[in-house]
Amino acid sequence: MNDTGASRSSDQNDLGNKERLRLWIRLLRASRTIENELRLRLKSRFDMTLPRFDVMAALNREPEGLLMSDLSRFLLVSNGNVTVIVDRLVTDGLVVRSSREGDRRTSIVRLTDAGLTLFRQIATEHEKWVGEMLGGIGDEEARHLATILKSFRSNWET
Amino acid sequence: MNDTGASRSSDQNDLGNKERLRLWIRLLRASRTIENELRLRLKSRFDMTLPRFDVMAALNREPEGLLMSDLSRFLLVSNGNVTVIVDRLVTDGLVVRSSREGDRRTSIVRLTDAGLTLFRQIATEHEKWVGEMLGGIGDEEARHLATILKSFRSNWET
DNA sequence: CAGAATTATTTCAAGTATGAAGTTTTAAGG
DNA sequence: CCTTAAAACTTCATACTTGAAATAATTCTG
């Protein structure tokens, strides 16, 4: 096989790891920068927090509603966390919990009309903000990057 | 003076915004996935949390030490947050605060010997983990991606 | 130099966030 | 049936995080 020593065997070598570590740090800094800015704008313009907006955005994609555990899985946050955030949104009248026929354990969460209306207002601005912040990345490049990030997931979790 | 209507004026159009919004969501999910996995491994293997490790990593790059405000700026977290995390690391004997000659407001934070030793142990594993998780991304692609993410920063902040 | 502005940090209340333990409900295996 | 297991949530202790207000030291300005 290959015994020239010019390249390593199948798995990642140290040089590659260093490169990937740098990439991870940049990725983390990029998302923190964007998150911080979005949090600031959501707060000042809509008195809304990022976690609550995230839940509303997830619910907006599913008019039928989502289980608490679906929200947890989709948003990649813990079950206990979802409970607290949804409680807050219920208090604010933006979402409702309803039990499902035949299973009294589950509770389906849906946007209320008020929630949907508010979400649409915010989402319009939100999309513009993100477009603005990522404006330095070209169209094709954005598509390319999104493709890479989509396919990388969970390669390490057997 | 483009009046053909075939293309938009200088700034981003709606289609581009949609593309960038998708990119942002992928970016966020990617970093959350990696963060969650790293948190799990740091906890189980070293009984260490991610924020504490982040502070130690920042301090490791600066043997002279860093001001609290430097840490805040570099890690993109609030000042109050840095205070709590550093307090914890001081309690654990991993870092020390020392005041700077001539300015009694500031406190310089440094890794202790124990902190440095522990950091090096963890960092070795940490780098391998990241290399593993990002293993699906090729070497040149990682470099390319890192370049994009580096240069995009703060385009919107005047 | 005195007062005002700035800088560096801490404190605090409120809001996330996790993971473990507990509750209620449903499903599964004898 | 009747235990035992599994599933869906909630509750709780602990930890992180922000942003605003407080504290303290330094610098600026008239």
C-alpha cells in the first residue's frame, strides 16, 4: 500500500485536527457574535428573548403543534428547559398547551393567534437582520457553506 | 442607474436573505451540537464545564495573564459572567488574580501551575474530540470555511 | 486641584440551561 | 390482570448568562 510516508493513514492526523480546532473556534465565535446581536435587537425592538423566539419559530413551522419532547429535540436543549420557556410563553398568551386524545402524558404546544401575529412581525425583521449580518458572505458561498454544515452532523455518534 | 428591473440594487435581496437565514440556522445547530457533545465529555471525563475550560484556554494563550475585561471581550460574554467563572476557577486553585502595578482597579488573571497542568491534559483530548466531530469536513474545506468565518465579522456594526 | 467623565470590576435580579430525580400515564410480559 | 418497564413531563438543585446598577480607582478638564 502507501509506504512513502507522504500521507497519513485513513483517519485524521494532528495537522488536520489543528485545522479543525481553529475552524471550531471560528464557528463558535461567529455564532456567539450573531446571537449576541440578535438578542440585543430582539430585546430592544420587541421585548423578546432569543430562546422564546426560537420556540415560536419551531412552532410556526408546525401548525399542528409540537410535543414538548419534539421541541427539545429540535432546538437541542433539555426537556426541563423547554418546560420553563413554554411556561413563560403560555403566561404571555403566545402559545397554548393541549392534551392529545388517548394519551394524557403528552401535551401539544401550539401558537395562539396572538403568538402567530407577533411571530410574523418579528420574523420579518429577524430575517432582515440575519441577511444583514451575513451580508459579507456571497450567495453561492452561503449555499455551499450551508451544505457542508448540513451534512456534517453526528458523524461521531456511531 | 440600473432600471431594467432584472436585478436588485446594491444591498441584499430577499432570496439572498432566505439563503442566509438557512445558513444561520445550520450554523447555530452545528455549534449547539458540538457544544453539547463537548460539554458531556468534559463533564464525564474531567469533571470540567465548558465555560471554565474556555477561560482556561484563553489564559493559556497569554502567559502574562489577561484582564477580566480582556476575557470578556475575547470570549464574547458579559463582564458579570467572567467574574463568576473566574471566582470558581480561583476556588478550585486553577487560576489566580493579581493586581497590576499602578492601577488598583484592574486584576490580572493567570493560570496557576495546577491550572496549566490540568489544561494541557484536557486540551489534548479536547483537540482530538473536535477533530473527530469535524472529521466529515475535508482539510481544504475546513481551511476555506475558517477563512470565510474569520472575515465576516462585524460587517454590520458600522 | 476639584468636579466630571471614564474605566475596571463586582453585585444583583431575572432568565436560561443542564441533568437527575420524581410523577403520572401508557405499554409489555408473564 | 398485575407487575415491570417505558415514555412524557415537571420539579429541583446547581450552574451559567445577561444587563443594569453599584463601587472604586483613574484620567480628563477647566
